[in-house]
Amino acid sequence: EESKLKATLEKPEDTK
């Protein structure tokens, strides 16, 4: 799930 990891890096406040 690299997409999820990337999304977390882009939006650290949105780790849902």
C-alpha cells in the first residue's frame, strides 16, 4: 500500500 504511505506524507494530519 504505497499509495497510502504517500498520502500520509502529503497529508500528515490525515492519517485515516
